[in-house]
Amino acid sequence: MSNSQEEYLHSLKRIKEVEDKVQLEIETHRKLIEEKINSLQKELENAIAASKLQGETLVEKSIEESRFNACKEADKIMEEAEKKSQTISIQIDQQTIKKIINIFLSGM
């Protein structure tokens, strides 16, 4: 075999070695990228689940606070109404009775 043929074959072997090495590097890098994507996907799913749980907790807390405040306001209104009802007094005389009867009869 001539020197040029040997050099040509040697060059082809080196090219093949470089191609194999680059292909291996590409595969290794691709695997690392896939693992990173999978890891980020899991992190994202966990973050979404945690956010959903936190949101549900906040909604429940808000509902409880609103319920508590509504009950407190209702109790306050009832207390005021009770106080007002105790202070109201009616003086009924004949003229007032006639007015009340007239009001009822005019509605019929």
C-alpha cells in the first residue's frame, strides 16, 4: 500500500474517531438536558400543587373570617335592636287606637 493510501485511511480513522467522540458528547449532553427538563417539570408540578394547596387554604381562611365577621355584625345588630326595643314605650290613648283602627280598615 502506498503512503498516500495509508495516510488517507489514517485520516478516515481519525475522522471516524472524532465523529464517534462528538456523537458521544452529543448523547451525553442530550441526556443531561433531558434530566434537567424532567427535574424542572417535577419542580413545576410540585410548585403548582403547593400553590393550589396554599390558595385553597387562603380561601378557607377568608371564608371563616367572613363568617366570623358576619356573625359578629349580626350579634351587634341584634343587641342594638334589643336595646331599642326595651327603650321604646307606647302611650296608647283613645285617639291613637282610632288612628290604628283607621289604618287597618283603610287597607281592606
